[in-house]
Amino acid sequence: MKKNNNISELKKVRKNIDNIDNEIIKLIADRFKEIHKVTKLKDNQDQIIDHERITHILKSVQSKANKNKIDPEIITRIWQIFIQEAIKLEYSKIKKTK
């Protein structure tokens, strides 16, 4: 009996995880829509990488990770991917003007 209850509960939990994953994907899409807007506001490739902004973002997400009891290293790696992909996107959209 217990095994069947576990299977049923496992299905519920997995469905919740799937729902959360769907929301995360929507939020990532929203984030990249904003990056497209940023790209339109930059005049040239020299404006793409803002080390001060990157440092601020990483410190901020690490702090939020700690507050939410998530390993900040995991969050840092995830956000580094976001940042790297945003940089690639911006380079592909902004033509070198110099």
C-alpha cells in the first residue's frame, strides 16, 4: 500500500516541478525580451560588457540565494550562463561602429 501512495505522491510532486519549470522558462523568455530592448539602447559593441553591472548582478543573486537557502555557487553558475548568453546576443545584434 505504501508504495502506491509514494507513486501517487511522486507524480504530484513531479507535476509541480514541471509547472515550476514552465514558469521559469517564461521568466527567462521575459528576461531575454528585456535584453533585446537593452541592445537597441546601446550604440556600439564597446558598451556591451559592463563589468560593474555584472559584479552587481552576481552579488545580488548570491545574496538572494543565501536568503532563500540555495547554494549561491549554483545560482552564480546559472546567472553566469544568462550573462554570457546576453553578451553573445548583444554582440550579434550590435554592429561594431569603430
